[in-house]
Amino acid sequence: MADDEDAFGRLVERHQREIQVHCYRMLGSFEEAQDLAQETFLRAWRARGTFRGESTSRAWLYRIATNACLDFLDRQRRRPLTRERVDGQEPPAEIPWLQPYPDHLLAVGASGAGEPDAAVIGRETIELAFLAAVQHLSPRQRAVLILRDVLGWPAKETAAQLGSSVESVKSALKRARSILRAQLPPQRLGWSPSRVPTESERELLRRLMDAHDRTDAAAFAKLLSDDVRMIMPPLPYWFAGRDAVAAFAAQAFGPGSPLSGGQWRSVITGANLQPALAAYFCGPGEREYRPQALNVLRIEHGRIAEITVFEPRLFAAFGLPPVWPADGAPFSEPSPSQ
């Protein structure tokens, strides 16, 4: 591989997506994961002459990617922030850098469904609840947990990857699992995300889209669970319970809002193996619908249990248009494979 650019190109093509997903799990940010995946392959290219085949090329790339992420996290030294309690409610941690990951980029690449990356990407370790919980771990705990519990690597191989001892890896994993259990929502253990929503979920999404586009806060409230939660990274706002979320929606859609008087249009997409609603807004007198928000949803027992509202900066990564003509064709719902 040292002198074969074509061979290295094939290596990049085969592992590019899973390396980016690995970086995303480590960092929680889609944009930073893209940068660190690129950094990984740059480091790999520069070090290609040192690869002697003692491990698989895949393990070699994961080691480079993990170290690149650890170097980045060592420079950043960021931790989730504590929010203020509201009405006695225990607030979720504030993670300003958290970003969604487009479902269409989670599709298994050319390596095929039988390769290791198929299992890695298909597990329950990509949804937002897991990503947010992982951010509470120290960088090394995070690396150990992902290598051991997500990738399924044995302790000895994980220790070799991190230049550590087996005993240190086992200790870090025990601590990481304990912290993760404390941060994950209780309902997560009974929730299995699916790449394709069920028909009942799709109907719920259509009703949600209709209520949103008509700015019908009452209809929107009927679709929420009693203990629904809404957060808005990178903004510090959060709301817990149907009444609080419905009140926010009524205010956002109401006459005192800067978004009042215009029209909304939404399209269903997918992020982190969860359904999502991309919202566009056309203000009074304007001729285009512009991206406003990306709402990633968790559905439980036929109701919306969690809404994570992201800024629209990643619409392009989701294959969503930057604007939509007000007099253009109606929005179309993506196919279930997206």
C-alpha cells in the first residue's frame, strides 16, 4: 500500500463512512466528524509506509481515527453544561455542539451487509440519546466504551489500540458504563430505532407535519406524550411535559412571534435512525420558503416523546434544498429508504 495510490483510494472508499460514524460517536458533531475523518485519512496517507500488516487495515484506520479524535478533544476540553431547574424539573444537560447525522449517510457502503461496518452502523448507538449520554464521558472513557461496546473489540485489542493496559481498559469501561446508564433516559432500553418508520409512525408524522404547517398548537399538543421533552442545541432552552411544550408552540406560532403571519412547509426526513421534520418558513411578502429548523423526534407508544430542535445549517447534508419557491411544486415526502 505504500506506493499504490489506487489501493489507498479503495481503502478510503471502503471505510470512509464507518470512520466518519466512529468520529461522530466520539465527538457528537457531524461537522467535526467530517473534519476528523478527513484528518484520519490524511494521517493514514502520510503514515502508509509504516503499515506492515500486523493488524487489519480497518483496525489500523480505527486507531488513527481514535487518536485524531482524542487529540481534538484534548485541545477542546469541553464538557456538557448544567442547566437551571425549571418548576422542579430535572433539566437535561446542555450540549451546544450536538448535531444530527443524516440517515442516508448511515447506509452501508460498498463493503456489503456482511462486513463489520454493517453491524456497527446498524446498532442502537447512533440515536441522539446515546450520543448525548456519551458526551458525559471523559475522552478516554468514551474511546474505550466505543471500541469495546460498539465495535465489539476485545479488551486486549482495545488496550493495544489505545496504548494502554488491559486492566486500565477494563476499569475505564466499568466506569463508562456506569456513567452511561445514569445519563440515558429510562425508556431507552425498551426502544429499538428502525431505519424505516412503521405505517402508524408515518401517519403520526403526517399529522404532526399538518399541525405544524397549519400552526395548530392544539392539534400539535394532542400528538405529544405526557412527559415529552424538547431541547434546542446549541440554544440553552428546554421544555418538559406536554403543557410546557404546547405552550412554547403556541407562543412560537402566535401573533407576538417574529414568525407569525407567514407560511410553513415541512418535509419528512431521517436523522440518527430517528424520524425528523425539516421545517421551512416563508415570511409575509417573501417569495421563497427558507430553512428554519430540523426537528429530530423520538416516538414512543404512538406519541412524540422527545423533540430535538436543531438549527438549519445542515440541511444540505440531508439533501434538502436551500430554498423552496412559494409558488413551486408541493413538498414531497422522501422514500422510506432515505
